Amino acid sequence: MSTGLSQETAEIAKAHVPSAADQGTEKEMLAGHGHIDTKHSPPAYESGSEEDYDDKPTEEELRTLRRVSGDMNWAVFTIAFAELCERFSYYGSSVLYTNFVQRPLPEGSNTGASEGTSSRIPGALGMGQKASQGIVLFNQFFAYLMPLVGAWIADAKLGRYVTIHIAIAISTVAHVILTAASAPSVITKPNSAFGAFIIGLLTLCVGTGFFKANISPMLAEQNTDTRLRVEVRKGERVIVDPAVTNSRIFLYFYFAINVGSTIGQIAMVWVEKYVGFWLAFLLPTILFLAAPFVLWSQKKKYRLTPPTGSVLSKFLQMFFYVVKKSGWFKKLNWNHARPSQVPPEQRPSWMTYDDAWVDEVRRGLLACKVFIFLPIFHLAYNQMTGNLTSQAATMELHGVPNDIIQNLNPISIVIMVPILDRLVYPGLRKIGIHLTPIKRMTIGFFFGAFSMVAACVMQYYIYKMSPCGDHANSEGCDPAPINVWAQCLPYILIGISELFTNVTSYEYAFSKAPENMKSLVMSVNLFTSAFAAAIGQAFTPLSDDPLLVWNYGVIAVIAFVGGVAFWFCFHHYDEREDHLNSLKKSEYLGTNNPNAGGAEADAAANEAQAGKV
């Protein structure tokens, strides 16, 4: 740790000695006097922000200059390719779950393939739509619960790079188990096939969770732009904004996700239909094995954050210390947690961080607060992988597998990413409209709601036109005379909603988290999907005939109301976006370097005590 930085941090701490009356409420965020304030807009840069530097924009420039992205280096694209491989393997396998569980083994088939049989749809276990939707939702829940564990391992013990390789090994084992569960000698024994299938599914969830918690933070770490700066491009003075760069990085990260999922899903459903489940589960494993070789070959070019030791326990100690000092059920005064405000002889032994870490943690908590609404959004998204696949099976397929239609979702995303990046976002910035994170996420909620309205209308007409009426999923029932490609609207609308809400949530998690808790905060974001899957289990009774119209209609209303509530709760955060992204960086590295920031805290505390004499 450099002496210059230590002295500077000490001076910053000295400049912030708020009175005991200063109360840091949950609606505040360091507005220059130890406060966190997300409702009001004091000057964009104060003593709590990054230090002065030559090309730092003025307040006037922040208001008037167009914002542009910095460069994306080659390392970003290699990590995105690894994500593409992983998503190919995950979605190429999970797209098979609905038919594998719901539909019976076609007569005369020992692979589950429907080609050459009397069955229109591939199948294996024949457990029905409720069971398949329940398992799909459980898969979603467990896969997005495990990032919490993967994040802790990476941040505290092994680092992101090593944890990602462990995740790849676990997922490879899972694919082998899934392949075994669908082997011809096993698939004809439903109990054995189901047991092996569940073991493979759970194992894949562990590997997926470990991978997802760490791949996107490692990707964003490759962004070398860390602060706002003014430069001239093509004769125009512009602000190079790290937030805009991160937005582009995560857009193309999501592009890679959906290229992988599209190829995986399209290829595997045809393999499922014509060859069988065993090959459809085996092939994703082969491409997945390319990921570790790409990451290993580029390791020397990556910016890798070492593990810092457990800071979760440090955060919990700090949080409950603040609660105790502030008084239970009262507004939290976070100044109690600042080492500069506690004389060295009274300071708890665990208080080895600096003041800046308190501000970073509080900023991370603000992000987690925003994520509370995301399960409502994911309720709509989760319909795509279960109920909408089953809906397609009740329509005229014209030789198309029922589970291939959902690929309209990733295809729409792949098309929309360059349109948003090259046309929509730059065009809006040129006319002075900056779609800040909360605005983008709110727009995503509304697109998600509209997608469920489209699905609801589609289901209404299926019931109206099906020869079986409102029991269109009955075995042996002829399809409703509606072309399956009429499903395109809900899938496309869900895809657009993801680009506004999911992508922005990744960006928000990374930019607001403390340096030594980025995987953890990202995993909290991912956990909202798990929570949505758990909530979705409550809708399982609606996931069957004759209640599917109600299923889509209720979720549409919930998503729309959730979007309105989200905007009213958090729109004021956008006013503080620049300030939140420009807080002074903490020098506290974690328990692996526990005394970082200690000297600064002591100096500030001594100065504060001297000022009271």
C-alpha cells in the first residue's frame, strides 16, 4: 500500500467527522458529510468521491457532454466465449427436461425419440405437466441458489478463476450422469431413469451456480476504465463513462449467452426428436470442454482479483454493531461503523477496515435493495422454459419440435443487442436522453408483463379452438388449429425485457458492490431468480388445464404492478448514479490483509479526538 494513498485516505477521513446527530438512513448515500443520500442531488463529486485528476469532468460537463463507452479488450471476448460454451451445455440440456419428464416414452422407442413412432412428441417418464413444471422450477431455484456458495468460495478462499474451473469439472460430471440416465438400457426403467436424472440435475445446478457467480464479475474486471474522463473524439468533447463501458460489456456478454443457448437448444431438440435423449445430453458436454482450454490459454492476459478471505463475517459484525449502537428498530447511523469515529482504545478488534469500505458496503446494500423486486420479473421469464413449451405442444407443429419455438427468445436477443448498442442507446444519448439503470429495469418489467398478456390471449384461443376445449393437454387430443409460430410474440417480448432488466441487473450488481464482495453481490442478484422459482411453485396448481389462462393473466398483472412499484420505490437512485459510481475506493482488502486501512483510521481518529480537546 503506497504512502501517498495512505496519507490521502487519512486526509479524506479527517475531512469527514460528522456529529453524533448525523443519521445515516437507508435512503442516504455519502453526500459529502458521511451521509448516503439517494433522493437529493448535491454536487456530483465531493470529498467522498474519487480524487481529483486532470481529465475529470466538471459539473457542467457532466450535464451537457455526451457519454460514450471506452474500449473493450480481447480478454472480454475470450471470457464471453467461455460463457457461450457453458450456456450451450446448460440450455442444450435443460431444454430437454420438459419433454423428458412430462411425455411418456413413445411406443416402440428405447431412446425417447419420436421419429418413426406414432407419437408427435419425444418423451421418457410420462409424469405430466405439473411434474415437469415443478421440476423445471426446482432446477431454476437450485441453480440460482448455488451462486451464493460459489461466490463465497471465490471471494474468500480460491478466487474466481480457480472456482470457475472447479465449476466446469462439476458440470462435466453432471452431463455424464444425465447421459447415463437417458441411455437405452436405463430409460425404459422409469424409476431408475428418474433417480439418475435428478442426481444429474442437482449436480449440474451446483456447477452452474459456481460458474454463474464468478464468470460475469471476472468479465467486468477486464474493463480498464475505472473513472469518468473527458476526451475529444472526432472533434467532439465527450465523457468516457465506465458505466457505459460496463453496459456494453454486459450486453455482449448476454449476446454470448444467447448465441450459446440458441445453438444448444435448436440442435438438441432435433437430436432428441430423431436420435434420442442420450445423444442430446452427451453432445453439450463436448463443446463445454472447450471452455477450460480457452480460459487457461488466456490466463496471463486476465486481470484476476485474488481471494481476500471472508469479508461476509466482517460485514455481519459491522451491521449488527451499527444496529446495536443505533438502537433496535431505529434509523441506522452508519457513522458508528466508521473507524475514524471510534478511538483506537475503544475500537473492536474486528474493525480493521477503513471508512471507505463502509461507504462501499452501503452502496452494495442499496443494490441488493433494488434486487428485491426482481423475483416478480422472473415469474414472467420462468414461464418460457416450462408452460410455454407445453403450450406449443397443443398447437399445429408442422414437423417442428415443440421445444424449438422457445429459441425465438434468444434469437430476438441476439438481433436486438447490436441494435441497442449501435443505434438505440447512442441515439438517445445524442438527443440528451440517458437511460439510467432504474429506467432500463423498469422498461424491462413492462415488456415482461406484455409478454404474459400475449401468452394469455394465445391460451384463450387454444382453449376456444381445441377439439378438447379447455383440456387441450389431454393425451391423444388433436392440436388446436393454430400455427405454432403464433407463439413468437411472447418469446420476443420476453427477450427484449431481459435486455433491459437482466443485463442491467448484472451491470448494477458489479458497479455497486465493494471490490472484495463483487461475486457475493452478483450471487444475490442471481438468487432472485431462485426466489422467483420458489414463488413460482405456488402457481403450479394453475399450470395445467383448464386454468392456464388464469396462470398467464395473473402473472401479467403481477409483473405490471411490480414494474410500477419498482419505479416509484427506486427512480430517485438514478439521480445519484454518478456519485455512487465514484465513491473513494477502499484500501481494505479483507482478512488476507487485515490491517489495510488501519493506519488511516488511527490517524483520522486521533485527529478527531484532538479536534474535540
